[in-house]
Amino acid sequence: MTTGVTLAVVLCKPPGAPNCKTRLVRDIGHRRAEQVYRECLEHVLTVLTGFGFPIRLAVDGEPLDLAPHCARAGVRHGELVRQRGETFQERQAHELRRGLADGHDRVLLCASDLPDLARRVVVWAVDSAEAGHVGIVPSPDGGYSLLSTPSPLPELTEVPMSTTGTGQALAATLRRAGRSVRVAPYQVRDVDVAEDLATTASPAADQEE
């Protein structure tokens, strides 16, 4: 892995923002939820930084609020931008389109709340896109934790988010549009509610690359 240039995009919010991890805040309180999210975010950034990818943090909020977290994670080739789009689907599609228009060969969208993200998961996702496929890494709640592609995905705007069938709906929608889709044979958990904190690490995180 790999030829060409991969842009890693992390869609995130400033830890502690009023609209950040609201369900987790209800479960465990604002201070603890902020700590959990901050640790997840900085873990994700640390893993991505290890590849030397350019990293773009697309922020729902004030981009400069993420600068301290980038510094702690050792991000060297980072960019902070504001998310654009009315819906989360539109924001994802925009970041894919913008990253590719900027001249990158592929874009990896990565959630910011992945406590178990492992290098081998990133390798799988990027290799899938390098081979011309859309790579989807599922999450246990039925969504997806990582998405990689060598081309824009306007079809994303048609997919309902935050349902137990989001990941399957995404794969089906992309295939109907003629995309070649790969779905990872494992899941990578995200943290939305207190129950997610008690979940054991995903199989992908327990294996060496």
C-alpha cells in the first residue's frame, strides 16, 4: 500500500460542543462524554498520522477548536475546514467530491469516534479504493465507520443515515448505480451511547496488520 495520494477525511465536532455526542452525554454526563470522544478522536488521528496521509478534518463547528487535538496526535500534514451541506449525507458527499477535485487519487472518510481503529482496517479500505472499488467498513449498529472511494459518490445523498440498515442501504444504492463495492468482513465500533463503551473491541483491532 499504496500508489498515488490518499486523502484521509475525518468528519468531526469539537469535543465539548453542545451538539457533540448528545446521546452519550445523556447517558454518562457531559464531562465524561467529552473525555471519551476526545480520546477516540485523538486515537483516530494518531492511527491515520502513522500512514503519512494528508489529513483533512471537516468540522461541524469552529475548525480551529480542533487544532489542540491535532497537535496531541502528532498530525503533521493536516488541514482544518468547516463542513458544508445541510444534511450529513450532503456533507459526506461534499468532502469526497472536494478531496478528489483537489487532485487526490482517492478519499478515505473516517468517523471520529472509533476507539478500536487499527492500521489493518485503514490498509483494507485504502487498498479497496486503489483497486477501483468503494470500500465500506461496517459498524455494529448497522452503519459504517469508514468509507473509501476513487470517485465521487453523489448517491450518498439518497441513503438514510442513523438506522440499523444504513450500511446495507449504502452498499445496495451504490451497486444499483453501477459501483463496484467491497464490504469489510469485520466491524469497527463507534461510540454513540453508554452501551457502546461496554462493547468488546472489534476483531479487526485484535489482529496485527
